Amino acid sequence: MSRKLSQYLKSSRRRAGLAQSDVAMLIGDRTASRISRHERGRRLPTLETALAYQAIFGVSVAELFAGSYRTIARRVANRAKNLADRSGPKNAALAMLRQRSLRLLMNR
């Protein structure tokens, strides 16, 4: 996991003036241990928790977890390149739409 992930999460919490225990309460946890693990990069949050962080801090999940997002986006782009090399639908309109979608993914 990226070190940047923990820095963005922790800095967002601090900017909001919240303690880990405050964030835990907002997420619905009894203790701050899970928040601490997320901030230190020891664990990735579940989708529900990541969306809760977004709701709490008003920052997108992709921004809060920028290191992980960049890694995943690169993987998707590489897979799109591989997929573009495979034959697509026989229908010309669908083939054009598919190619456009794959090009967009490769260029992100």
C-alpha cells in the first residue's frame, strides 16, 4: 500500500479537527484501531468505510487513496491495451464504441 494513502487520510482528518476516535464514531466503530490501521497503511478500508471517509472529509475516495488509485488505474490501462489487441464485436457501431472506450482507458 502506498505511503501517500496514509498521509492524505491522516491530513484530511487533522484538517477537519477530528480525532481518530471521532472518525471511528462517525463510521460506526467503537474504537479507533481500524482508523489507525488505515492511516498507517496497514489495511485498506472496505468500500463502505472508504465512502464514509469521503462523506466525512468531503474529498473523493480517489484523492484520499491517491497512491492506490494510481496503481489501480495503471493496471486498468494495461489491461485495456491487452483487450484492444483482441478482436471485438462484429457489429461496426459496437466495435467503434468499444475501441473508443478502450482508448479513453489507455490514455487516463
